[in-house]
Amino acid sequence: MYIYFITELLKGGDLFTYHRGVGNFNAKQTQFYGAQVVSIFEYLQSKEIVYRDLKPENIMIGSDGYLKMIDFGFAKVVKKRTYTICGTPEYIAPEILLN
């Protein structure tokens, strides 16, 4: 009758809120977080998964400081090519929205 999703507690919150609280990241933080996002995408690509909703609100910080991607609602297994446009309008290029 009901479906429950049980996920781990990510005490660090999301990257958007954290960034807003601390201001600009220094070079080391930028490298650390950037490398993690690249690693996440490398892993997803190896599994032929396209993650199509990248934004700071969908990146959580664990209690160990490492990032975890959430919200795979727009993700898709793609073998060759996809023709669908999806994502959060605030983060989509204007030329894509206007065709």
C-alpha cells in the first residue's frame, strides 16, 4: 500500500546551502569538491547512466566531508544517444530552452 525510501543521514547538508553559508570556496576546496563530482560522473558513465540534473542542491555532503549525488529522477541509461531535454530551468542554457 505504501512505498518508503530509507536513505542514510547526510549531516553535512547540501552543497548549495553550505556554499551560501561559507561564501566562496578557496582553491583547495574547489579542487576537492570538483574532483569528487568528476569521479561521480566517471563512475556513472562507466555504468552508461546519464545524470541530467546536476545542481548544487542535488549534491550532499556526508559527515566525512565527501560528496554524494542525490535525486536520480532525471537519470537515464543511455547506450548511444538521447533526445529528451530535462532538468531544472534555472540551470539549463537559454539556447536549449529556446530550441
